[in-house]
Amino acid sequence: MGDKAQTHHPGAAGRAKAADHPASIRNVVLVGHSGSGKTTLVEALALTAGAVNRAGRVEDGGTVSDHDDIEHRQQRSVQLSLVPVEWDGIKINILDTPGYADFVGELRAGLRAADAALFVVSASDGVDGSTRMVWEECQAVGMPRAIVVTHLESARADFEEMTRVCAEAFGADDPDAVLPLYLPLRGPAGPDGHAPVTGLVGLLSQKLFDYSTGERKESEPGEDQVPDIDRARDRLIEGIIAESEDETLMDRYLGGERVDVKTLVQDLERAVARGTFFPVLAAAPAAEGARQGLGTVELLELITGGFPTPFEHPMPGVTTIDGRTRELKACDTEGPLVAEVVKTSSDPYVGRVSLVRVFSGTLRPDETVHVSGHGMADRGHEDHDVDEKIGALSTPFGKQQRPVTHAVAGDLVSVAKLGRAETGDTLSAKDDPLLMEPWRMPDPLLPLAIQAHSKADEDKLSQGLARLVAEDPTMRLEQNQDTHQVVLWCLGEAHADVALERLRSRYGVQVDVVPHKVSLRETFAVKAAGRGRHVKQSGGHGQYAICEIEVEPLPGGSGIEFVDKVVGGAVPRQFIPSVEKGVRAQAARGVAAGYPLIDVRITLLDGKAHSVDSSDAAFQTAGALALREAAAGARIHLLEPVAEVGVLVPDDYVGSVMSDLSSRRGRVLGTEQVGSGRTLIRAEVPEFEIGRYAIDLRSLSHGTARFDRAYARHEPMPPQIAERIREQAGEAP
């Protein structure tokens, strides 16, 4: 970290060879809001590590950020991508994640696959609420973290102020655990008064690292720089010592004892790896033709020296297929094979490609593995247990796939042609099938109702949707039996746009988006009676059935209750089930606006039959007619589904959110404080009013709130809204 001998020798053209031991692997995920500069930073690190040439291109064309045509069209990252580089003999798997909230599923996959997180913060934009939430997620599991400040070239960039903001945002418990390792070194001010950052000052080494020539050059600080360096250095040393495992070190330091740099660096690395100290660094892309971007050497040194090896990553829960707990040694290359599909994508030339993190054992090409996927049935993923033969193993690099011979525990690798494997699935040995505990996925809460554009599209739609949800478990596919709609549940508008684009460009399926329908119900508001008469005499075998019924409303959730009170055999016993079948069939079709009838008791009181012309079909028809006549003379309520909603929101937005819920006909049930500075609002809101709530809440809270919803019940909707829906139903062809 600026204090070590420079022993780096990039591999040939940056080719990432297969790692042979977990100790020589680092898995780091880049986290930050959209536009913070994550992908640019990845390219700068790849350039410094020798993985790309000075033009930022890989050997045979393209860049490390060339992953998806959709990303080029949308000008933003929409999926998790892996860029492996090598530094000082260590393979670094850099996981670049999208910063936009709609693609948080890709971020969660990156967190699952990584052992440490690098939070990328723009000096010109600051720290947004969603980045703070991810920090808290990492904090909850003790993931090691560091912070890198980008966009220092901005005229309003202030590294010192940004460090203070980061300490405030990320160091709530201990601001002295968030401190810079380096300070920016600025060159002469230009005509606009802005002094560009040309290098860094190493606080521990007390050296200057000048990047103005395009390669890092080391020098001594001037006398005028020493006081500022010493002040920042003293605070950094105290912060490091406070996290030291040597409890006597602070007393010795305050007593005037000089602590050697080697000890400080060792304590710093241990504190970073334990997730108790969070260094702040700075970085900028290399100028055109330069070999190193500012701060990239320092970042690579921190990753290789301060971030943990896969040995230090806790093993996720593992069970047998039948649910028995299986204890496994973390990152054992000789142990049972346990790997997880963290991302699934489709390549037009090689088919399905699975990005896999190996947690135990060693994965080799051409071996048969067991593929298990459980617990995702609610999202359109059927449970599955199949044996599949692994194809070629490779390391992704932009649009290329570079073959490797194996993948040891702790490594990430691409696996070709796993036909049934989906994101979140477990790969294990054929003769020892295991299942990993799934990581937490966000619930998709934005409905997108779609239909095939043409007959040709209809033939391909089912397969295209199946592939889509196999790739992205944050999508949920619903075939709604009530509304007869195909609904793709997404995380937001951008997520939905990408889904439609992938259907069109990858799978050749053109779809139309149609208004999403809510599953309404009908019920009787008052008791009513009806008489069904089905009598036809037209030569030959006639039809004869008459029945009289009474319908009365029941409490919500009662369903349909059928009661037989016929006396004297007015309706022969064999035809009573026919009447019930007829009224239930009519109830399913609806009696007012075409929505299913629920929560009523239908009592058969009387009827008439003919010894020859009565039949099962005749009494079914008579039962349906009786129910329709009863409805014609009664007041019918339209029932709408009501959802129980929980909104977790920063305290600053509680008033705005509660006001918005009220405007949606919501009833606030209560609030409770959750942690520091957040409130959970519980409310009941008609589902009609929250179709776009995923979008509206994000706008209302600037991306800092999240919500969940669950069906509560159906209840009568306001008369004016019900009347409008009845009119629309009457106008429908």
C-alpha cells in the first residue's frame, strides 16, 4: 500500500490463468450509484494490471466493459460483469455491478460472489441513500469494505470534504474507522482556478506518487507539505491502532513510542480484512496513451494486501437435497464440490453461459454434476434436480471467453451449456448432491402485462419468457387465471425495458404491453331470491328444470356455500348436485360485471322436475338462470383486492409517504422505528392504487425507501369507481 517493494509483473497480455490455490485469489465487488464511475474504474485497473493495452483494448479487439449490446444502447450497466486481472501473482476477480436501483438483483449476486466490497463514490455527486443501504447490508454480514473517490477532475471535486461525507455516511458508529490512506496531490491551477489532481501523498510511507507522466513516480515531499501530511498521518495512525489486536500499542504510541511502518501496514491489512476499518482512496482514469490511472496501483495493492482471501469468507448454509444440514470446511479445494450459479446469460454462439462461484472442491470441464434449484416456485421457477455434463470452463473478459483448465474453491468461472441451470442453482457432485441456502432477492413489485404481437411471436413467447426468468430471478412470471393475462413482475421501469429488449433481441419475440388488470370479485350486498326456469319442448327429447334459490351475503373469506333445503322431493335428489354445479359455474363467470362471485350462501328452496325431460344439463342451466335473476334484482358489490403494505423509509420522508398513501385510499395501521433514522409504515391500500408504487415511491424518497406487499382480502370498492368499471365492462366487446 505504497510501502511495499514493487514486485508486480503482469501476466502475458493480462491473460488470467486458472488459480491453483484460494490464497492467490481475491474477489471484490464494486458498489456505487449509477454514474459514479465503476466501469471506468474497472477499465483503469485492467490497464494498470496489463490486461489491456494503452488504448484500453484487449488483445483481439473490444474493451473489458464490452458485455451486452443492451448496455451500449442504454448507456448504462444493466448486469453483473466479471473482469479478472492479475497483480503480484494474485488473481483479482473484479465484479462490476449496475448502480441503478432496478438492477439490485445483479448487485446482490455480486455481493454473494465476492469476499470484499469497494464502494465507488463520485466526488461531484456524494453518497446517495441506496449506497448507504448497501453499506448497511455489508455491515450486517461483516463484509470488508473500502471506499474510492472518483471524478476528482470535476471543478467542484473536494476530496477532503468527500472523506468527511463518507465518514458521516458510513462511519456512524465510529467515524475514525473511515479515514484516507492517501491525499490528492494537485498541480498548478489553470485559467479557471481549478488545480487538477496529478498524484497522491502516501500518509504511511510519507512519499509522493506522481502520475502526471502517465506512470507512477515516487519522490519525497517538500518541507511545506510536511505539516499537513503529519496531521493527517497522526489521525490515520490512531485510527489503525484503535483497531489493532495489540491492546498495548495505543498506550505505547501515545507515550511517544514510534511505531514502525511495517507494523502499521500489517495492522491496517488485518483491520480491513476483518471489516473494522474502511480506508478511503482516490482514483482517476489514465490519460490517453498513459499506462497507469491515478491511484490504480494503490487500489491494486490494497486489494491484494488488505482484502481477505476466500478462506476468510464464511461458508453459506449447505444442506442435502432432503434438507439435512451439511457442515463443510470453508474453501476446501479437496472437499465435496459445492458451487453456485450467480449469473446466467445467453450467448448467440455458445448458448447458455453460467457464471459460477466455487465454494468447495474443484470444478473441472467434462464432468457430470448435479444441478439443484429449490425454493423459487413463487417466481416461476420450478424445483429441479438434474444431472448435467459440464462443458468448457472459461474466464470472461469483455465479450471473450478465455479457456481455463479448472476452477478451485474460491474462484469464479464461466460454465458453458448447462441447459437446466438457473441463477441461484447449486452445482455439486453427482453422487453427493447438495443444496446451498439461497441469497436474499428483492421482490419484483411492478407488474408488466404482455401479449404476443403476432401468431409467430405467440409460438415463441413461452420459451422466451422461461429463458428470461432463468437468467434473472428478480423477475417473476405469472399466468393470472382470473384475468387471463401473462404478467412479468419487475423491479422498475428500466428493468421492464431491459426485459422487453432481451425478449426482442435475444429470443426474437415481439410483445405488446397491455394495461394490467386487477383481480376483482363480486358479492351480494343484500339477501335476494331468484327463480330459474329452463323449459323447452321442441319435438323429440325436451328439457325441463325449475329451481328457486335464495342468496345471502357472508363474511369475507367465506367463499361460496351451497345449502339444500328442498322438501318433498320437489327437486329429485340426483339433480341437486346439478343445481349446485350450475350456480357455481355461473358464480365463477360473475353476475354483474363478469368477475367471480364470492362470499355468499346459496340456498336451494324449491323446484320442479319432469319424469322424462329433466336432466343434469337442464338443472345446471336452471341453477345458473336462478342466480342471474337473483343478481338482477339485488345490489351487487364489486370487491377489490386490498394489500397490506410495509414501507421502510428514512424519517425525513415519513410525512410525504404517509400523505401519499392516504391519497391512494390507504389506511395507515401504524408505524414503528427500525434502527437509526428509519421508520416502518404499515398500511392497507387497494391494489388498484399501487400498480406503479415501485416507481412512485422511489421518486418520492429519492431511492431511499423500499416496500413489500401481501394480499390481505377483497373488500367493496367505492360506488363511483365500481360504476365506472361496470360501464367499462359493458363497453367491452
